Amino acid sequence: MAAKPMKKGQWVSLILAIVAFLGLYFMPRPAGLSGVAQKSLAMFVFSLIMWIGKPIPIYQTSIISILLLPLLGAVKKQSVAFGTLGFDIIWLMVAAFVLTSAMSHSNLGKRIALVLVTRFGKTPAKTLLVLVLVNFILAFFVPSTTARASLIVPLALVILEVYKAQPGHSNFGRLMMLQGVQNNAFATSVVMTATSAQVLALGFINQQAGGHVGYMQWLLGSLPQALLTAGLAFLAGLKLFPYKDELQEAGTEAIVKLKQQLADMGPMSVDEKKTMGIFLFTLLLWATGDYQKGWFGFSISTEQTAVLSMLLCLLPGIGVLTWKEASIKWDLMIFSAGAYAVGNALDRSGGAVWMIQGLIQAVGLDRMGHTSVALVLIFISVFSHLIFTSKTVRTTILIPAIITLAKQLGMDPVPLALACSFSIACTITLPPHSKVNTLYFGTGYFDVKDELLYGILSCFFAAGSIALVYFFWLKFIL
């Protein structure tokens, strides 16, 4: 299949990336910037523009970056760039994709959602609450935002059809779909493996900030902000989109139809039971990670647990799928490797420090108190998705910069970067900001203005909740 011709905007981004690279590479070296740091900076800016503009796929940009870093002397050894594909975080990503495939292949995720809705969604308001709960529960079992949305949207459409909620006219349908977008994001922020961008952020925190953050630290740290944000957003949605006057008495009929879908699935299959066992085993190992050393004399790391679970999913007689059936996004693996290579090169060469020092002086962050700096960075992290639609690109830009800035200001970089990482999944204001948004938007129940208004309001809730967690909760977790 022939490659699609580039659009005008893609040509502009390509030319801009090349011009920026050449300008930075050949400019007179500023005071305090080493030659290696200048080359790393040029590569970082080039890659950043290419990742945002996407004149070529982002994984191809990463390949170019990995090739050029040692050739240009931006890193001293080839292994520094080429070795990033072997990082343990990359293995964690691969394992997460296999676990997602197992859940989808076995239909366990769909069964969990149907059971919860049919048992607890007796009224419209309870149905909305159950769908919030379903999003949060599925985040543990289905570490893919798009996969979870693909499970929930068909269920929501069945419910709305029974309630005779018309697309574009029904506030109940509008609210259900918009809350689907938002709670997918809020639930994702709780589970570190629920999106690869969060795994990427964890890698930066542990490698560049010297943190020792694992699955449970992320879970316990993020859960309060996610629940608070979801609760505030739920209440705000009831006020923004009142629906009580429009609904007919169709609640019982809706539950009957969903129960029929559940009945059609029959009893739990052997594959579902196997998948459930593997996931519970995985969660048990992650939950007890801090205690295993004392119990057994050794501990199994987050990454080792994920790889072990991946193996169990694939083993003949024990697993539920073959390697070919596992949907592993290798392009994302390559992109992540390139992001690590470019980001680490900039960090190790001193280029990041030089950039942050300039930012501190230009914005005046060095004259602000640590509290003000943290608040500014948290709000920037939440609302940055209005500019950068890719979660992985935002992570690559923000988290290393926040870590470096915290070090420069004498702040502990680990809790600050972790708090800001909780905002990565908060892409809830416009349809193009994620595949999840597009999937829900395609149902026709809400328009762009609805999502923008509700999304911005919920983003303020998210920023405030994350700030509370940073100031009053993370110190007990880390």
C-alpha cells in the first residue's frame, strides 16, 4: 500500500523541525551549554516537533533519533541510545498489552460490566453511578483506554435505546456519554499500567529522579484524587445536564435487555476463569510487593510480575491466547524507546538543566515559593492536553522537565513528578484528544461545545484534587 501524501501542516512541521535542528546545532554555543548538550538539545527539539506534527509516524521519528544520537555525538556510546529498547519499562508495556489481549479475548471484561449494570443499575441515576464504577473496575483488568471504551459504549447505547434517549436531544444520553469519556480518564489515572504513557512517566521518575515508585505506590497515591475528581464531576454533570423530565418509565425494560445479553453469554468459560485467576494472581503480587522481601527473602518487582503474568497468559494449557493473538503495539514500543533515548541524552548531557535554568529566570519561578511552583506545574500538566493531544508526547515533554526543574529549585522531584503524572490521562475536553473521546463522540449524543464546557470544569476539579493529594497525601505513601 502506497504511503499517503503529506498534508500542508505536516510539510510545515517537517520543515520547521529541520530548520530548528540546524539552527540549534550550528548556533554559537551559549554560556553554560556544552557541545554534547547542544547536540542533544537540537535532537530533542527536532524529535519533539516531529512527534507533535507527525509528518511521519512517531515511531519512525524515534528510529531516526536513535540512529542520529550516537552518529552526531549527542551520546558517547551507541548502547546508550540503542539499549533503551531493553529497559524494564518497555517489558512492562509489552506485558500490559498481552494482559489486555487476554481480557478481551476471553470476554471477561464484558461479563464484569454486564453483571454490575444489571445488578445495581435499577434507576437512571444508579445506572450512571454503576457505569462510573465499571470504568474504575475495568481499569484494573483492561489496561487499555480504547478497549474499555469499546466495552462500555455498546452497553450504554443499549441502555439509552431502551430509555428512548435521542442522540443530540437527550440530556441523559449526553451526560452518560460525557461521563464515559471522563471516567475512562479518571479511572486510568489510578492504575499505573492502564495506559503506556503512565508507565513511561514512571520510568522517568525512577530513572531520572531516583524514585522507587511501584504499582501500589501509584495506586494508593492516585486513588484519592481520582475518586474526588469523579465525584465532583458527577455532581456537576447532574446540574449541567438535568434529565429527570425527559425520561420515560423504561428502567425495568433496560435491565431486562441487558440481562438477556448476559444470559446469552452463558456460564463463565474456562478461558474466562483462567484469565480471572491470572489477573488476581498478578494483582496479589503487585499488592504485596513491599512485603515479599520480609516474607520470602526475595521480592518480585512490578516488571517481573507483569512478565510472569504475560507468560502465564501464553503458556499452552495454562494461558488463553497465542502470541499471534496478542495485540502488541510495537510501534509504541519503538516510540517509547526513542523518547527515552532523546530524553535521557538531554538529561545526562546537562541540556535539560540549561533549559530549565533559562525557564526559571524567564518566568520567575525562582522567586516563587515551592507551593506556588507546585500549583503552577500541576495546573500546566492537567491543561497541557489542550496543546499536546498525544499522552506519550506530553509525558516525554513534561515529566523530565518537571524533574529537572524540581532539582534546580531544591524540591523533592519524586512526589512532584508523580503528582503531575496523575494528570496524563486527563484528555477530556475535545474529541481529537484521544481515541476514547472520538469513540464516544461518534455516538452523536453530545457536541464539541458540551465536551469542552464539561471537560474544562472537570479539569479544574482534577487539578485541585491532584494538588490536595500532593500537599497532604503523597508524603504518607512515598
